[in-house]
Amino acid sequence: MKPEALDSSLESKEKNLSMHPEKQSKIARMDKAAFEIQKYNFDEEMEEKRRLFEDEIRVKTIKLVTKKTTISNTKKILKKRGQSCAFDPGGTLREYTVCQLKQNSKLMESLTFSIVLLILLLNSFAFSLNFDTDKNALISFKNSITSDTNAILSINWSQNTSVCNWIGVSCGLKHGRVTALNLPRYDLAGTVAPHLGNLSFLRYLDISSNSFVGMLSFELSKLRRLKVMNLGANSFTGEIPTWLGSLPQLEELYLYNNSFLGKIPSSLFNNSKLQMLQILHLYSNKLSGSIPHVIFNVSSLREIRIGINSLSGRLPIDMCNNMPNIKFLALSWNQLEGQIPSNIWKCTHLDVLSLSFNNFSGSIPRETGRLSMLTKLHLGYNSGFQGGVPPEIGNLSRLEILGIGNASLTGIIPSSIFNMSYLEKLYLGDNKLTGLIPPNIWKCKNLEILNLGWNHFTGISYMILSTLFIITNSLSHTIPLRKLKKTSRIFFSI
């Protein structure tokens, strides 16, 4: 009920009381009670509006500072300040309300100022604390360096300057926290201090091509914002840490050219949050055991390079069912066996496929010819292959390098091979190929290296380099090699 209506009602009831004096006392008590209830409800409404206004200022802070306040609690606060609005029975509710609104407004202004001041103080304290945390972490990293040949850190990393000005350190513009540590090829040696894990805003870490040793500390698992970790070309040892799978934003992981040993942990890929991982370089280590099949379920992967290890076992037959983005798959120089999965064609974006120097057997899948984006195909030095070169490989119109040397291939060279106009290097040597060299070889006008040596071709003896020196003249047919203008090395044998 509005104050005007409440005053009008009271005036009407006062007239009625003058006509019935015997009921005046009882009705007055009832009216006063009703008035108090209405006043309480009105105050409650005003209190609710005050709370909504405070919520707009700072929801979380107001929840901690204020709670639902009753009229009596409000009066106590006002009395402490000497500004209480006393209710005058002879006055109107409007006068009381206006007074209380003024006092509430002053209270809210004071409260708002206090909250803002508190937030500023807390932010200032937090910034100072976080800045010191980053600085201490980097100093610990510096202290763990045992050799700094170029004196980069010892001179530039001065405690008298901001860490954001140190060589290799980058900070965020908004909060001033360290976001990148980029120190590749600085000829540093030592261990990686566990305190580096305190750089909670770090997104990029590259200390590759140095001489760091030891194992990776579990404290680095606190780098929850890390997107790129490049520790390649060092001398790290021990097993690949399983906690790498708990870094939720990791996109690129480079651990190549180290001395990591043991198995590739499947837990590295079990975390669904790691579906952001795009690049995985683990090549040139001392890894053993089979390749975890779960790695082929990480649909975000674009590059897998885990060659030059001692990995064994077979590739899953459904290897490419869940890898729509894979472009670079290099598993060479291992001990893998079995057949190459026929569903390899489902890795439709493959640009490089390298499976050479393994123990693969069976026939080369004809489906390989469906990899229309392929530019480099390395299948050589797998002595267990059976059959010949699939004619479908000639459909790889973008292919630049084809290497299937020393792979026990038999049969003839399909003429479709020389329809690949972008072909630059062809390695089919050290096989058991027979028959004639296809006469359309001249179509490969970009061919630079042609190695067909150590086979059983008919009539060809041996030619080498651009001079095309002919050792024997026992040719049963002619090949228009003069049209291969870019060819610098050519190898033939009977």
C-alpha cells in the first residue's frame, strides 16, 4: 500500500473512533499493529531493492559482507552512526520512509567505497605476491644452470630489473605475469628446477637444443595453462612422465633427441582433456614396447613422429578411423611388424607417411593410392613385403618422393608411376623387379634422383649422373632419358 493511501485510511478510521469512544482504545491498538505490519513490509521492499543494487556492484563480495537484514538490524547500524530515523506516531509513513531512504543511501555509499577500496587493496597485494612468485621461480631456474657459456642469464637476468625485460622471458600485457620462456640453442647446461612449475600463467616453454639433464620434475604438472612444451635435443633421462596427460591445454609436445626410455605411457592419451594435442615428437629416444593404440584415438593430432626408437608390435587395423586431421605420420627406424592397415586411406589429409626401416610384411595396401594429399611416401627397408608396387600409387598426383628400396618387391614397375608429374626422387633399388623400364619415364620432368639399381631389369646395365655414362651396350630398347632435364643422379643395373 502506498503512503498516501495509508494516510487516508488512518484519517478515515480516526473519524470513526470519534463517534465510538468506547472502542477507540481497542481499534487504535489494532490500527497501530496494522501500521507496523505495513511499515515492516514496506521496509522489507526497500531492503530488497538495496540488496539488488549492492549485487550489481559486486555480487560475490556483497554476499560475504551483507546478508538479509531486518529493520531492527538496520536501525542498530544507523544508531551507531548517530543517524537513526525514529518513527513519530504523529507523523506520516512517507516522512519516515524518506528519512530512511536518505540514511540507507549514505550507508550504501559508505559500504560501496569500503568494498571498492578492499578490492583494490586485495588486487594490489595479489599482484605483488604473484610477481614475486614468478621472479623467484625464474631465479631458481637460473640457479640450477651449471653452465652458461655465453653468460646470457648471468648478465641479463638481473634482480634489479623486471623479469619481463629478461632475455627469453615474455609477460602478459594485462596482468604482467610470465607467459613464455623461450631459450632454445643458448648453450645452457644443468637441470630444470621444479620451481618452474610455479609459473602458473606460462603458455610457452622452449629450452630445446641445450644440454639439460636429469628427469622432469612432477612440479611441472602445475603448468595448467601450458600450450607448447619443447624440451627436444637435450639429455633428459628416465621415463616419459605420465603427468603430461594432465595438462589440459597442451597442444604441442616435443621430447625428441633425448634419452627417455621405457614405454610410451598410455595414460598420456587417456585424458579426454588432452584432445587438444596436435603435435607429438618423441623420435630419437630409447623408447621400447608397443605403440599405445589409444594414441590413434586422439582426433586432434596433426603430427606423430616417434621414429628412431625400439618400438615393436603391430599397428591397429582401425588405425585411421579416428584421425581425421593427421598430416605427418613417421614411425620409421623401429621394430614394427605385421601388415600396414588397409584403412590407411582414411587418413585423408596425410602429407607424409614414413614407415621405412621396420619389419612390415604382406603386400603394400592398394588403398595407399587414395591418399590424394600425399607428397612423401617412405616404405623402404622392410624385407617382409610381398608382391610388387601397387599401380594405384600412380594416382598420387602430388607425390614428390617415393622410397620403396630394399623391400623385396617383385614384378614390374607400373607405368602409372611415371604419370606423377611432381615426382622428384624415386627409390626402387635393391629389390627383385624385372621387365622393362616403362617408356613414359620421360613424363617425370621434375625428377632429380632415380634409383633403380640392383634389380633384374631387361637390357639396362648401369648409368650414373647427368652424363648418363653407359657401361655396356647390351640394351634391348631405348629410353628417352635426354628428356629428364633435371635428373642429376640415375642408377640402373641388370
